[in-house]
Amino acid sequence: MKRIIQILLILSVLCLGILPVSANAPVKTEEFIIEPCWKEVFQFNHWFDITSSGRADIQSELVAYDVDLIEVEVELQQFKNGSWVTIKTWKGSDSAPICVVVGKWYVPKKYGYRMVSTGRVYIGGKMVEEVNYTSRSLWYE
């Protein structure tokens, strides 16, 4: 008899726990837009890969419209002895609206690699904004 009462109590608790709940208040949704907090830079795009033959292919481009000068500096870094070391640097500058830096470099096996890119925009000879990007790490075996 105690066993039947225990089973009934368990079943009633389970059934009561699944009751639907309704709310009469209207659901208010807000639209959230996630975007970088840049003032002058419109886009900062990157591409990084290592081919099967060990060539690191890098591209970084910065788009900014109402500026006088755009600079982009890209570093290819190697993870060696527990830290990141820059092994090659490319630099480019151009007037608005776009500056593109492309680099290719053959890398040795058994290390991790990443690209680090820095973009700067200038108005009237004064730097008004700097943006940075660090890629994912790639291991070349």
C-alpha cells in the first residue's frame, strides 16, 4: 500500500510540473545590432592561409571614405619557444577609399603561424583612428 501511495505522489508531482503557463503581458523585443565601434573605418577585412607547400598567403584591406590617407601594416608571426615572433612584415599606404596589402612567404614546418594587422587612418596629417586584427593560429606540419 505504501508503494502505491509513493508512486501516485511521484506521478502527481511529475504531472503538476508540466502544466503550461501563459502570460498576458505582451512580449517586447528589442533589436540589437552588433557592429564595431569605428568612427572613420568602414571595413577591415583579412585573409590568411598556409598552402600545402608551406606558402603563407596574407591579405588585409582597410576601407575608409572621408579620410586623406590609409596605412596598413601586416605581420606574419611564428610561435617559437613559447612566444610569437614576427618573421615578415608588409606595409602599404594609399589615399581613400581603400588600402590593400598582400603578402606571400614560405614558412618552415613544425610551427604555428598567425597574422597581425594594424590599420591607421589620417585626416589632415593627423592619425584619427587605429584598428587591429589578430588571425586564428595555423599549424604547418
